[in-house]
Amino acid sequence: MHAVQSQPRPTAPHSQERYRVINWAEYDAELRARGNLTTWFTAEAIEGWRAEAHSDRGGQPKYSALAIATALTPRAVFRLALRQTEGLIGSILQLLGLDLPVLDHSTLSRRAETLEVPRPRPRRDGEPLHLLVDSTGLKLCGSGEWLLEKHGTKTRRSWRKMHIGMDVDTGQIVAAALTTNDVDDGSQVGPLLDQVAASAVAFTADGAYDQDGVSAAVIERHPEAVVIVPPRSTAVPSETAETAPTQRDRHLQFIAEHGRAASQKASGYTTRARAEAAIGRFKQVIGDGLRSRTDQRRATEVEVAVHALNRMLELGRPISVRIA
């Protein structure tokens, strides 16, 4: 980790910490609510279902971005094919008695190339955040997977890498990017930070982000932010460690004096486990595969899924207290 704000005396080893959820009744109801299929359309949504006419040359879009995003959301949550998504939206509109056109699967596929998905709702004005960053792999679903299952080929499966930035306090994924599997994690720190509107007081990531470029990207955008990244075992201090130590230099010194475990606890690095939990929640709810066939549509698929997860999280979160 590149910075340690304080240097407490190291403590003796202790047993595993235990926590208890104190709002279990409310949280249990909120978990059930995430599976509630009750659907309604506001007057604004009904009015905004059809796209507004534009003066540009060429064909006029029939559906608004709101309609496209609305249809792609249940597709992500229920893992539907595009034709099944068309059938689901059609049945919902019929059950609600709404005289609105049903999006066809071809339009959904084409418009996913350029859809702009809403970002998470902003925090209170001026309130900074602590950003956790991590990445994971997502499989590509399609004919290649069918051939693998049918013929047992030994070829490696294709996959993409999803990078996320998570707000520690709210648990929401406030930034996401999808890249090929050979892209270095550190190279996506800048693009993720550019998606975050609020200021950051801390940036936490694992040892794969122990790079000069990562620290530079964070400090360039948030000069006062604390960079919490564990240095590699082969890390050495910078040339200015004696005269003008960096955050990383101070952390290396703390590790040398108190050990790596004590430094992780003192710096707050242990909160990074929440990013792993967010990725686990994504794969449990959305799945570990991508259904779209082009990279731009896959990126939209990820953004829609992230938006859906954030909306679910707004229904409620557990409140835990330490009991041991």
C-alpha cells in the first residue's frame, strides 16, 4: 500500500473477527423485494417511450434510450436472449394495458451499440468517496461454447475482463470498463477514475496495481487522495526516499518496521474485500458470461447489469456490528 496515515503499535495475533447483522428483519424483506416482479410505468416513462424526432438526415429512431435501457435491464437480470426479451416486454405492456410499441430484438441488438446507460445517482454535494478497484474475467457465450461442449475441443475459451470501481460507503459500482483479457489492470485506473464525478479521498486496490502509472493517475485527478496498494515483495524505495519520501516509500518503511499484516490493518487495505464481494454478487445475480456478439454491445451489457445491481442495492443493505 502506498500510504499509511498513522503508525499504531502492532497488535498480537487474534482470532477471526465476527459480525452480526442488526437489521436482519428489514434486510430480509429487502432481499425478497429484489425478486418482486411488480412492474409499473410512470407518466414520464410512458411519454418518453417513443423517441423524439430529430432534424438530421436519415431514418428516425422509433424508441427512446429509456425504452432500450428498460428492455435490456430484465434481459441482464433474468439472462434472456433478445427474442425472449422482446416477448417479456410485450407481455408486460399487454398486462398493463399500455398502448406502446413493443421493441423488436433486432432493434435492441442494434441500439445496444450506442446506448448510454445512466450512471449511479450522485452522492450528496461535496461528499468524497473511498474507491475500491478490482477486475474479473467474464466468459463469452456463443457458438464457440456450444462446439466446446459438443466436441470436447481443447482450445482455450474466449473471455473478456471487467474492471470495476466501487464506493466503499454505498457499495455501489460507480465505474466499470470492459476490455480484452490481455489488458493490464493498471491501465484502466485512469478511465475508471474519469467516470467518477465525486472527489476521492482514498484509492484501494491489490498488488497488481503497484505501478507508478497507477499512483500518477490517481494523484493527477485527486491530489489529496491516499493510495492504498500493497507493494510487491521485491519493491524497493524510490531514489528520493530519504529526502522526499512518497506514499509508497512511507508504506515500505512501515512494513519493514511492523510487518505486512500490521500495515494492511493500519492502512485500511482490508476493506478491499468488499470489491471482491461486489464481483461475487455480480456473478451470482447476473452470471459469469456475456451473451452479446460485439465488444461494444458487451460493454453495454455490463453497464446495464451494473445499473441493475446498483438499483437492487438501493433497496437496502445489511448493517453489521462486530461482536468478537
